[in-house]
Amino acid sequence: MNADPGPSNTVEDETGTPDDKIKELMAEMEPETRELVSSFLAIQQRVGPAPSSVFTQINRQHMDKYLDIVQRRADQTHEFRLGELELRKSTQNLHRSNRVYYLVYFLVTVAILALAVVFLLPDHQDFLSQILQILVAFAGGIGVGHSLKSRKQ
């Protein structure tokens, strides 16, 4: 009784399966060579199939071209990051100059208010109180605006 081994994973040709050819060749080899070839075949089965034929067609020019592309991409990334750093520095400088302008505006406003108090206090106290109320309202609005802006960030 012959048991049918089932479908084979290898392709058969006129002279038998590739497995049969390998067995025949291994039978003709010396014992050391046979052991070496069998260990190589076992390793190849664990690793997987042979790489695609595309990889065998890659030559030195292809590798040089690929390395040039990688270098260009690295250079572009470096230039982009330098640009970001430069933009960040200029933005910081802009914030510093804005702070100076805000300080100057504040000092000018305080000076005008001090002059108004000195000149208007003796003669027009009711007018001065209305001006102070309006200034306090503006200052409160500015404070609320800054606090809302800082919460959003």
C-alpha cells in the first residue's frame, strides 16, 4: 500500500523534483562538504527565500546615486532646520523690540497722566475723576485681553 504524500511544494520537471536532484548531488559529496551544504540549506530555510533578482542587478553606480539622494535629503533637512532656527531668533528679537515699545508707550502715558493731574487737579476735579475712570476702564480691558490670550496659549 502506497500512501499518497499529498501535493508537493516543489515544481516537478522531466527528471524529477528539485529535492531529488539535491539528494542525488548530496549523495555524491564528501561527508564534510555534505554536512556544510546541509547546514547552509537549513540556514537558508530559516532565513527565507533568496532575495529578488532586482537586488542582484544593483551596481556601484546605483549605490552612489542612492547615497547622493540620501545626502541631498540630509542637507535639505539641515537647511530647513537652520531656517527654523533663524526664524525663531528673529521672532525673539521682534518680541524684545515690542517690549521696548510697550515700555516707552507706558512711560509716555504715565507722564501725560501726571501732567494732567498736576494741571487739572486744582481747577477741574470732576473732569479729572472722569478721565481717571476712563483710564482705569481701558487698563482693565487690556488686562482681561492679556489674560484671555495667555489662557488660549
